[in-house]
Amino acid sequence: MTTTFQGAQVYLPDQIVETNVTVEGGAIAEIGGAARGDVIDARGLILAPALIDVHGDAFERQLMPRPGVFFPMETAVLETDRQLAANGIATTYHSITLSYEPGLRSVEKAREMMQAIRDLAPRLTVENRVQLRWETFAFEALETLDWAMDAPLKPSLAFNDHLSMTMRSFDTRIQDRAFEHSDAFTLADLDDPRLGPQRHQKHATRAGQSLDEHMEMIRRIWARRPEVVETITKVAEKARARGIPMLSHDDTQAETRAFYRALGATVSEFPMTMGPVNDARDNGDLIIFGSPNAVRGGSHIGSLGAADMVEAGCCDLLASDYYYPAMLAAVDRLDREKRADRLTLWSLVSSGPARAMKLTDRGEIAPGKRADLVLVDWPDTATPAIRGTWVAGRCAYAAQPFGRAVSAGAVERPAA
């Protein structure tokens, strides 16, 4: 099938130009040249590389829309997939937590979702991949990690340690904590009466446990600490052997970044301070910030501001984090604030994520690249909106507002 997008403002790697783009066999066949095949009238619209989301856990709201209220897994996956397409996201990495907790973030629930994604693949509209968001104290997850690393679509692996965060001393801000496995990391007392109510209550609620039950589990899991570094090393070795992209999460120290880089994790996800940011920059690692951070004008927990990092050239890509519409909204706000030129901003949600995930076949509009594309309605001084999403040349989403229709075939302009 041959399709030409006619007359759009096209976001090429090095320029924005009004031209035609022809797609054939799921790939970009030609830029410029005469229209052929099915013609989509894209005049007045932007044609850009589709979004790539490397970390998104908004699917949890489809799976558990209210605390303790679970919906069927297939329903949640199908609904999430449609939300992704409508937000211009053609490739996603669902940040599926593999934790020691029961409930929403349990190993069992994670495996169920990953299996559902595999089973539903022929019915999904965009490319649904997985970020193995592994809590490094969750030894329960090791067998599932082995299974998941051999998925039909290669996953990514993110090293998370939210348990150590909760076990830091009470006089240490979350952003000031030392590398979790260093002698400098100062600990809270397990018998401190503040520990449960202040640090673990929301986790207990999410897991469907009483606080006493949860704290009993925490004591048991925390006792694994002497074995965690060795376990991390073994898991990273398996991921390296498979060419799986690896990330470290919520880094606060250059030492933390250096530890994970040595294991092959060359992406820093949501660094909290300039220490790991500078270390990543000095060593060629890539840096991710959350789109909601940029949209809201700063971190909700007082960490680094994504907009400032973009302006400083210290951000390579933006992720949806917990809200899929935030990716396009972040580009819009950063553009309004003149944090960078528009092509640079768009690269944060397209070619930057592709580079981080080693997806060499997509992320930009160039001959031979996979035709993952979005049509965007972005009037001057107005909020942008996705009008259509194409994945490998196939229409995954098409909006039809009152003023004008977008489809996978010819488009007629309404009469004046």
C-alpha cells in the first residue's frame, strides 16, 4: 500500500519544511516528489515522527482504577493501547513493576500483564513493549525476569530501589541520600515508630495489607540487603548478553551512576541531583526526565526541574511517567518557554528515546525508516492535538473533528 501525506509541515532531522512524504510497505519511501497512492491532505498540519515512550505506568489506572478494585487484565491492556494511539505514542515501554509487594505491583500481576500483551499483540494498535521495572530487593522476580528478557519484543530493564529510599535516616532528604550500597548510606532504625506511618503506609494500602503486615514483610525483605549487589550484578549480566537496554532510576550521586554504568546501564532515568547528571554527561550516558515535571513547571518532590535540564542541554529524552498526554503537552510548554528550538524539543519524544532503547529503525522521518508518524494540529498560540497516528504505515488512530477529517485514505476539506 502506498500513501502520501501531502503539504504538511514536516519535521525532518535537520529542518522543518512543507513537503510531501510518501510511505510504502510500512516504511518512508520518499520525501518530496509527486503525490501517489492514497493521498492524505495534510495542509495546515504538522507531520512528525511518532512519539516513543520509554517509561509509562499510567496503565495502572486502567488495571486498578480505585484502590483495591481490579479490572480484567485484557480490558486494561486494550484500553491502555487505545489511549497510547490517541496520544501519538507509536512505541511504548510499559513500566511494569516487579516487586516484593503483593497486589498491583506483585510479580504475579506483572507476569499476567506481560502475558496479556503477548497474547493480545495481533489486536493492539501500537507497539507495546515492556520496561522491566525491577525492585532490586525482589528476589521473587528472578525467574520472571529470565522469562521476560526473552520476550518477542525486546524489553528494557530498569534498576529501582524504592525500599532503600524508605529506609534512609530521617534527617536525610530523599535527594541527598548516598549511594544505597555504600558505607555512607545512613539508615533509619527499623524500630523507629515513625517508619511505618510516614514511609510505608501508602505502600501498604497499594498492596492491600495492614500496616503491621506490611512492616513485617519489610523486615524480612530488608534482611536481604547483603545479597542485593551480587544479585543486581547477575541480572545485569543476563541483560547485557541479550542486548537489553538498561537504566538506573532516581540516581542521587555520581557514585550511583558509575556503579550502574559499569554494569552496562547507560541511561539515567529521572536523576534527582546534578551529581549523576554531570557524571552522565561526562561519560556519554543518556538522561531521561519526566514529561509531567516539564508540564507542571518542576518536580513534585523538589528534585531537578525538567525544563531547566532541557534548556541546559542535560536532557536527552522525556517519558510520559504517569500521564500519557504529558509528552505532547511538555513539548508545547517547553516551546512556549523557548527552552530549545522545536526540532530539538521534538527529538526528546522521538529520536532521543529511539537512541536510548537502541531502536535504529524509527524515531525520525528519513527514507528507509519505519513509518511511525503523527499528524498534529498545532495552531499558533494554541494547544497542540494529535489528529492521526500511524505505526509502520498503518493507521492506528484518526480523529475527525468538526472542522476537518483525517483518515488513512484521501481526506476531503469541508466547504467554506
